[in-house]
Amino acid sequence: MNPTVQTALLHKLLALADDELILSHRNAEWIGHGPILEEDIAIGNIAQDELGHATVWYGLYCELTGDDPDALVFLREPADFRNVQMMELPKGDWAFTMLRQYLFDAYEVVMLAALQASTYQPLAEAVAKIRNEEIYHYRHTTAWIRRLGLGTEESQCRLQNALDELWPFAQQLFVPLPDEVVLVEEGIVAETADLHTNWQNLVIPHLTDSGLTIPSDDTPIANHRSQHTSHLTHLLNDMQLVARLDAAAKW
Amino acid sequence: MPDTQWPRYEVFKQDSPKKRHTSVGTVHAPDAEMALLNARDVFVRRPSAVSIWVVPATAVFTITAEEMELNPNWHKLVTEEVPAKTYYIFAKQSQRRSMTYVEHVGEVEAKTAVQAIQKASQNRDFAPDDVFVWWAVPAAAVTRSEDDDIASMFAPAQDKTYRQQSYYGFVDPLRKSGK
């Protein structure tokens, strides 16, 4: 693989991995606090799956660089993370958490479907494993959105508030990385604009059928994944605290 | 105190196409579709499974062998009478495994749940061994996972290694240091 392509691929893998890791951490904050025991287990399950997917992406990254995945996760500075801002937002209420997960699940469903055809074989193989779990997450959150949207006045109001807040954040998922065009030319990833269209075709009808109004402004909240909110620093302080006490400790 | 939980659903899990659906426990859910998803998350994350059924707990009629013995007129118990329809029959025939409660042993056409159990209990094909507990459930009350669901609902669990917490030996170093 030529160095330009490899560099672009590393950027992409890190973005994929960081999205899953940070979302997983936010979902894990519900453990012990879920609205009902069954959902507590379900959200823990989703969080664990996303962490597993992050491990897959970090694994592909580290195969190419020789880095230690644990060091990437536990010793990296906030400014070096490449997740979209949506993932780092505090977990909010249940409507917010379910909607964020739903918007991400729909993105993963369309993105993974396209990645199955990736010309980079390790990527295509990883997708086969991840995709089944994502289809289930998508089913779970799709069901929740319908029930919250068509439930009570309060549940609909909370979900609409969440949508108004999350909509510009979700658009950042479809901002191509600065060098992503290299990967598109090589057939390694699909065109982000196409993914965006497929995503809109999935989520807009479902959100509308669930009684919600789609916000009119779909300008992405940020154009580069190096830009973060202060929430990420707090999240990482929490997540990295123990590992940073003694970075050389053997576990 | 009033029950603030969602309604209860009985969950039946099938571990391979040749095995029977076995009762594994209950979940709370606002409706049958969510019950199916909750059942998957609670009961089939690690072990393998190929199918699950969920049934509203209120749709289950149950009677034990002891109750039948103590009340010889049990078959005259009044339950809702409806036009002849299919009932799923479940029976508990073993005391061996704690997880084994009742398992699916067949279907009968009957007007009521009591009549369904009466028919099943008179036919050794349903349960060749002694039965401790009978359940009857209208087939129409059963919500099932589909064959298409196997890949996303059940297959991922097969790749996941289940480890007891003792696998992670982080206690030992502390003990060794005498603290």
C-alpha cells in the first residue's frame, strides 16, 4: 500500500474506532441506572458491543502501526481523539440516549453495508462480524424511537428536544476526513455523500412517522474531528484515571 | 404498593432446531415486540439459541399434578370458552436441572385451556414421563423470532467468550503483598 493511502486509512480507522469507544463509554454510564432492569441489560449489551467494535478498528490500526491499543485508548490526549462531537455529549435522558444511538446505528447500518465491498480485505472481513450486531442495535433503537415518539406528550416532547439538539451533531458523521478522497478513489471506503443520502432515506421517514419534526438546519456542528467540546476532557479524565496512575503497571 | 412494572412475558428458548422450546424465565415489556427484544438481551447473549418465543404471562394457564390430584374435578374449572383453537402445551417432566421449568411438548385443538390440558394429559405422546406441571397457551398469544433473525439476534453470542470474574486474577497480587 502506498504511504499516502496508508496514512488516509489510518485516519479513517482511528475515526471509526474513536466513535465506537466514546459512544460505548457514554452508554456504559447507564449501567445500574437504566429505566427498567431489562433495558439496563440491553444498554449494557449495546455498550459492550460498541466497545468490541472499537477493539476491531483499533486492532486494524495497530496492525499497521505497531501501536498498543491500550495506550491509544488510555494515554492519548483529548485533542488527539477523532470521534465526532455527538459521541462525547453527556448521556442526557433516556430519549436523548436512545436517539443518539439510533442516529448512529442507522449510520453504521449504511456505512457497514458499503464497507462490505471494500477493496481493503481486512476491513471487509471485520465488517462481516460487526454488521450482524449493528442490525440488532438498529432494530432495538428503531423500536424505542417509535414508542417514545408516539407514546405520551412528555415522551414525544423529550424526543423532539433530543432531535433538535442532536441533528446538527449527527451531520458531522458525514463530513469526509481531509484525505478521505484518497480512500474513495482506491475503493476502500464509499463516498460520504452517498452514505448521507442512504442515511437520510432511513431516518427521516422513521422519525417523521414517529411524530417528530425534522430540524430544518442540517449544517454540521463541526467540520473537523480534531474539534471537541469540553465534555470529552471530562469523559477521558474519568476513563483514563486509573490507567494514568501508573502507565507502566502490568494488568 | 401498586406494581409499576411493565407487563410480564414468559420467555421460551430453543437451543438448536432439534430441541424443544424451554421456559427460561420472564421479562417485563410494554408490548410483545419489545418483549422479544428484551428476551434476547436477557437470555441469549452468551448461550447459543436459534429461536425464542414470548407469551404474555396472563395468557398462560397452568396447573400442577398435585392440584389435579387434590381436585378430581379440575377439568371442570371454568376458563374462558372460545371457538376451538390451537393451544401450545408445555410440561415439566424432570426435576433435574434448575433451569428446566416447562418445555414445549406439542399442540392440541381445544375450546378452553383446561380442555387442552385434559386432552394432552390423556395422551402419552405428549409427555411419556410423569408430569409435574402443565401449561397451556393459545397459539395466537405466542410471538416468535423468525429464521431471518438468527444472524443478528443469536449468532453473535456464539463468538463471545463467557468468563467468570475469577478469570481476571487481580485479587492475587494484593493478597501476595499481605495487604
